[in-house]
Amino acid sequence: MATLRKITLNWEIRTGAITCDTGYIKRQELCDVDLYVTVDGTAYALDTSWALNLSVKPALLGDNAALVAVTTWTASATTGLYQATAQTIGGTALDTYLAANNSDTTDDEGNKLVDLDVYYTVSMAMKAKSDTVTVICKPNVGRTDDTVPATIVARNDFLVSNGTGLLVNVAAGYAANGAFVAAQASLAITNATNYIEITAAGVASVNTTAFTAGSYPLATVVASAGAITANTDLRAWITPKPATGGGTVTSVAQSFTGGLISVAGSPITASGTLALTVAGTSGGIPYFSSGTTWATSAALAASALVVGGGAGAAPASVTTGANVLTALGVAVGTDGAFITRGGNAGTPSAIVLTNASGTASININGTVGATTPSTVAGTTGTFSGALEGASVSATGGLNLVGNITPSASFPFLSGYGLFGGVGTGVKFISDSVYTGVGNKVTGAGEVSLLLFSNNTAQVELTHAGVLACGAVTATTLTASATTSLLLGTAGSAVGNVGFRNATSGTTTLAPATGALGTQTVTLPLTGTLAISSGAQTFTGVQSMTSPDITTSITTPSTTFALVNATATTVNFAGAATTIAMGAATGTTTLGNNLALTTAGVASNSAVLASGALYTGGTGTTTFPAILHQPTGATAATAWSSGANSGTAFGCNEATGFLGNFADYRIAGVRHFALGTDGSGNSRLYWGSGGQYIQIVSSTFSCSGGFSVGGGTLATTGGNGITSSGTLAVTGATSLGGAAAAATTATRLTKLTSSIADNTATACLTVTIPNAAHAASLRVRLLGRLGAGGAIGADEATGAVTYDFAIARTAGVNAVVNASPAFGSAASSVAGATTATVTAAASAISGAVGASNTFTVNVTIAKGGGSSANHTCTIVAEVLNANVTGISIA
């Protein structure tokens, strides 16, 4: 978007003086306006809840009605600066004053003078008003000759005007400090280019050289042969030309606090040099002896480590032992370096560990010599590498982390092997044999692993993977082979399986393939053991606790008692998702109350009657699908019957019934019921207060309010509607006949939200059919500020009413005109800004041969702050004089 031209105004409140940085405005120009407010030259912030008004008025006519008013302002972050952005300087009144065409922005009628003034209010009470400043108003917004006119009449501060001969006059005005300066007449000029200027104190002067630095230029006046030939207005009240000049330095001084540095040659009153001298200890370093003082340490030892001394103390050097500094320069892991955690000690000739703790790993390589003991003895020895030697004695135990490597002279472990005691332990054998479990080793053979107790093998694991042992006791014995558990010797006697007394469990026995003779199973049970296949015949009463029955229970009997009369609580089909009971016809009788406790699920009902309604009988036989009819009730003879008929739900109560046919409640409170009034008359109830609708002898009764939403509430036969409460209609209401009929009044209430600040927004649409029409439209507006202001949403409201007169004939576009606003009112909470509500009709849209429409556009403007998203409630009433009349929405 292109940058808009900016008009800058300066208002000195105490004196009323106002100035404008430009000498003109343009009709229909979109521009920004900045207003600087001062008091005695100091930026001034307006009081809380301020409202500003900039008026454009006909010049020289006093306090006349405004041609244009700028009322939408915001306070900037700069104190005393108030801004009105994107303002259009235009309107019907200004067009009339300029004799310009309303729809033409390029007319080139002559310029006219206008006055600008400003005033501000607090809560609609006048606080201050400015003087006026006169500017040119150009009728053509497209003009580019934006120079300030040579002469601006009326009161114009410090305007230079031509006098007689070689004389000029300077008009009165207000200086920058707000002081009033009287007019200064008859300033003499010469036959040359004359520079007319004024000082900050308000003294005007003339010279023929140039404008003086620090003064305000007013004009250049050219004279020749005793007469003025040109007068150029050069007043610009933004920034005076800065003063330039020099001065004399009489003294320059230098100082330094904090120690170490001293200053010489200060102060210099004529000429000289400022010298800074540093003093400290040779070999020392500077440090802060306090938060603001420097000092020097003592001389530090050569090639020594330096450590800090802490707060207020000097750093010092530390003398190290021999070769410490040398070791610091050697890479870790090489000879002569410090040993770090995770580092390598290199290859020292010896490491002495007098008191070493933790877990150590010793790697012994090479041949054990004369200077190395042939036996490693200790409480516990851990070897992480391979171990090779003649013998190992481990009285406390031997932990083999790596491998045991055989040699030519010692092919493996032999003898008594690894023992935890005398004749007890584990033995690996390659050069001895034994004659079986329970016997001693006697010679050579091929046995892999033996487990001994008292020098006797108890468990044998051969090199072929066969395990032989005596009795086995196990909490759980699992045989994973497909042959499972085999007992006895093939072709000979069968083994035995015994079962101890157990409280629960299942035993499954399956005979092996082949003839094994007689098989006997002995169980600690009584009665007859049934096998898992084949039919079973039970001759007595069978007691079963939670039996598992698959597929079905069938009976050849025509009458079957599933559960006897003893069971008072029966749990049936607890996990079933589908239960089918009975044939397609017949009667299912429940002697108890039926309670459905299942929560609803998607696409399913707790109770579903999915069969088609019966319609083939008479009014006496075509019963409802679901019917409540107590015993003794007189039979109904007029049930719905015949094609496309039937009844889904029905009640046929006994004579004297005074209750409800249906009663719907929430938390015990009635919301809707269909019943009687206690006298046998039907009544429809709703709500918790006993409200109802009832028709008795063609009379309609309604207690409480009666609401018609979005439709038409009408009566026939000359009857009216009577309500003892409130008659509420959520759509449009029409009085005197149907909506849009002749001599009717249609009323509509409507809400429009999210209205941008100071933006015309359509809130009501009016439609005029292509016919002869005359109508009056009255709109009552309530505007509310949105959130974001100093207080919050609804901190300020405004109300206003307009009347619109509408006329149309067939084949001609409609015409609408609005009355001035009336009934205006505004309210703001403490500390809030103000809200201004206005409305106007849009242009007529639609062809001459079709329906026309226009909208009522509402503008809600905040007086300050950052409120946004305003809301408007509109009550509109249209009075139609013709049929097929005007409608509102």
C-alpha cells in the first residue's frame, strides 16, 4: 500500500494556538493526521476517557457547523501524540461548499479557504478547544502542485505582507513557547533580495545576506526600483535552523582512581599534555584488591605455578617438586607422564603397591623363572586371561574367567579334578574310567563329566549326551520331546504313575500304541471315571461346579425345565453378545420386572423392536407394537389400521386414570410430559414449573411463555392468541397480517458480531420487490466495544435510532433516504474509553427490472485504547403500505 500524505498539527492547549505544517488539504484525499498536544511547550497527555474532534469549517464564518469531522483517534506511544490514520477528507457538506459533484473527484473548481480547529472531551464533557488555522481546500484530489499558497488570509501567525514602497509587515502570532507576539509593521527593506526572519523571542528582522542561524525564516521579499516584485512565504514550524558557533575551553582535567595509574599535567588551563603513568612490581601481575581498586602482586617465581589468592588477596606462585613441571609437558600414556584415570602407566621397571584397594587384574606372561614364585597362593585369585602351569592350589576357590589351556605334558585336568571337599565335587576325565553310577573310577575310558559325592559318581554326562543318575526330585518336570514320558521297558513290564492327594488340577492319560496287556490307573477318587470321548449316561443326580459345555444342550422332551425352582438367582449367558429365544410366533412371559443395565453402544439400542408394524387387522385387532393395557381396561376399538398405518407405542388405561401417559425428567425434574389435567382432559406439560398446553372445547390454553421459532404464528376464524406469560418469537414478527403484506408492521431483532473498529459493516439487508412500494424502516442500534480496551469487553456502549424512507415504482430503482440520528445515548464504565455508534444506508443494488436491495451499515468507533471485534444489536421494524412488500433480514 502506498504511503499516505501526512498532515501534522501542533496544539498549545494553554493558549489555544494551533498550527498546521501544510497550507492545504484536498477534497476526498485519503491521508494520515498527527496531532501534537503541548502545554507551555511540553508534551501533554490528555485526561483518561478522552475523545478528540478535528473539524473542517468554512473560513471566516466563526464557529459554524463542520463540513468534515475527524473523530477516530488513537494515542501513540509518544506522549502527547494522537493519530488519525487513513482519514478521507470529504463528504456531502464539503462538496456543497466547494460546489463539487458528489461522485466526481477530478472537478477543478477554484480553491476555497477552510478553517481547522480541534477540541477534546472527557465523558462527553468539553475540556479544551483550540483557535482556528486557515488553509486552502483544493477540490481536485489528483492535483500535484502541493506548494503552499503565497498568501493565506485571516489570522495567520507571522505572515509577511507587503506594505507601501519598501516596507513589509509581520502579522501577530504565537512563539514556540506559547507567548503571544504582537504584529510588527513597517520593516524597511532595500532594492535587493531581503531575508525576513524572527527570533525565538518573537523579534522580526531583515537582512540582505542570508537567514541567520537559530532564527525562524518567514519570507524572502524581492524589491526593485522602490517597489516589491516578489514575496515568497517560507514559514515552516517544524524544526528551526540549528545554531552554529564556537566557544572557549578554559580548563581540561583528567583523574584516575583505583590504583596503579597516576595522572600528571592536570588540569590544563592553557596548553599542555595529560600523562598517565603505570607503577607496579616487576615480575608481578595486576589484580583487584577490592571491587574498585587495582594493586600489583609480589614478584612471582620463575617457571612456577600461579594460584589465586581469593577476595582481596594477591595471586602467588607455588614451588613444585623435581620433574613435576617436566611431567606436565609429557603426553598421557607415555613414559614420564602422570597416570590419569583410564590412562596407561607405560612400561615402568617396577610398580610398588603397598596398600592397593579395589579390584586388580594381573596379567602374567612368559615363563616363571627363578626370581618369580612357581606357585601363586592366596585367599582368592582371579585370572582374566589364559592360565597355564604345573599346578594350581586354591584353598578358597578358583574363579576361571577365561580358558584352561592344556599343554603337551598336561593334556587336561585329571586325578580328582576340582573338588570342594574330600571326594566331593566335579571331575573332568580323559584318562580314567569308572564302571557306572555308584562306583569308583578304575581305569581309562571316554567320560566327559562326573558329579561326585564321597568319591562316588552320582551323575554321569557322557560325551554322547546321555545323562545317567539315581532318583530325581523336581518341583516341575518338563519333557519337551514328542514322546513325552515313557515308563517301563519295551516288551516287558509297564511302569507305574502315582498321584498324590491334590486339591485341584486335570490329569489326562493316553494309552501307547501296541499291546501292553492290562493297564490299571489308580486315582484317589470315588465313583466312575468318565472318559473324554463317547456318550455318557448319568443315572443319578449329577452335581457339577462350573462345567464347560460346548455347542449345545438338547432334549427330546416337549417340556423342559432348565433350572429347578431352588435357584433364586440365575446368571445366564453372561458373555453372550447375541441371544436368540423362542420361535417367530408365540408368547414370552416374564414373571419378574425387567431391568436393562447395559450401557448404550454405537448403532445399537438397549431395547429394539425391529419387526414391521401390524396393519392387517381392524381397529380392534391392530394392536400397537408396544402396548401398556392393564387387566380390566376397556378394549380399544379404533387403533390405527389399514395400509401404511399401525401404531408403534400405545397406552390403553382403565377408566378413571388421571396420571401421565409419558413423563420425561432429568435429575428428578420434569422436562416434558403427556397426561391429564385431573379432570380427564388431555394436557401437554413442559418445564419444571407446571407449564402446559391444553385444548378443551376448541379453546387453546397456554401457561408460561409461548415461543415460535423461525415460522409464522397465525390463527384462523377470527380467533386470537391469549398467553398469560410471554409470547416470544425468535424469527421476525408481523403485526396486522402476514409478513410483507399491505398495512403490516414486521419487526426483527438481530445480532452482528466481530465488527472492526471504525469500519462500516452491513448489519441488516432490506429487499424491495420490483413493484410499487412505500415503506418506513426504523432501526434502533446498540453498539458495544469488544475486548482489548483499558477495562475489557463491553466497557462502553452507544445507542442511536434512525428512520429510513423507501419509495419504488415498477421498472425504476428504489430510493432510500435516512433521517438524522436521534435518541442518541452513550455510557462508559470508570476508566474506560467511549463508544460512538452511527449508521447509513448503502447504495441501491439490483437492476431496474428486478428486486432491489440495500444494507444498513453500522460503524462503531472507540474513543481510544485497543478495543476490537465490536458487537451491534439491531431492532428493525418495517411498515409496509403495499402488498408483496419490503422484507428485512
